[in-house]
Amino acid sequence: MKYSLYAAVTSLFLISCGNNDNIMDDPRPIDQEIRNFEFKSYAVKNTVLYKGAAGQKTTPDESYLTNYWSTYQEPTWKNIRLDLKNNSIQLISGTSADVSYTIKITNDSVLIKDNNNQPNYIGNFNKSTSMFTLKRTFRYIKRVPRNHGGLIIAQNTFFGTTQYENIFGIAFTSPLDMTETGDTVLWSNIEYYYKSL
């Protein structure tokens, strides 16, 4: 009787353990440590122009950008390599423009460290769709000569986005400082979409 009770308990134990070995019933996603992305498309999210005396605001259409950036439709980097294990990103152009950064990912936002070791927003990584969105902002500022200063022209491209708050205060504190006909503040926020290879 002891032997049959022991055999029954052992059989029951083996049967119950056998049910947990089926990994198909409870698959766990394996997170890839290295993701490679290729450029697919772009979208101009917004373009804002302040121009002339008193800084009249307009929102020109996309074709206006070609006056300042003839190649905005194509990103500098055709591929992106995201290394989640080593917290790094490599932007690949196939030329000397290739760059690498240490990253931090918060939710889906990807941050790199700028020259002052401060976090700088570069874009979004969506694990569920295997998409990477690189965010670039194009800025043009022109301040025509005044009695107390010469001509200032700045034309730059940065990661992230530009808003009113982070462009005014550079050459003009506000549109009210734009007192000459040639004064110009222009920015455009563009997203470049990359699909996982």
C-alpha cells in the first residue's frame, strides 16, 4: 500500500511538472539587443516664419523650405544602429558624417548627451512597431544691421524640435524686436521615419 501511494504521488508530481514545460503556452518575447533601421520616409510637422518689421507670423507650406534647405527631404543618415545592451546609437551615412552617441531611453523617448553633458532629445523608439523616428529641427535667423550691431545670420540643424520658447532669445528676445524689413526667424520641425531591418 505504501508503494502504491508513493507511486501515485510521484506520478501526479511528474504529470503536474510536465504541464509547465510547454513554452508554447506562455511564450516570452526576447528583446533584441541590437536593432538596425533603414530610412523609409519623412514628414514636415510644422514650419513657422516670423518676418519683417514687427515680426509678422506665417506658416508657409513645405515648398518654402527649399529656399533655405534644398536637401531636407533626405536625412543625413540612411541607417541607424541602436544597441540596447550598451546604451548607444550610431547614425550611419556611409561617409565621414557617421556619428555615435551614448543614449538613455525613457518610455519611448531617446536622449543623447550634448556637448555640455546634458540630455538632448533625438527621437522615439517604438518597440512594438519596430520603428525609429529621428527628430530634426531646421533654424534660420537673420538680423539686419542696426546702429549698435552688424549683420547676424545663423542657419543650423539640430536634433529635437524647435518651439517659440527656444528660438526667441537668441538674436531677438521676441517678435517685437524684429524692427527691420529683412529681419527673419524661420524654423521647421521634421520627422524621419526608420523601419527595422
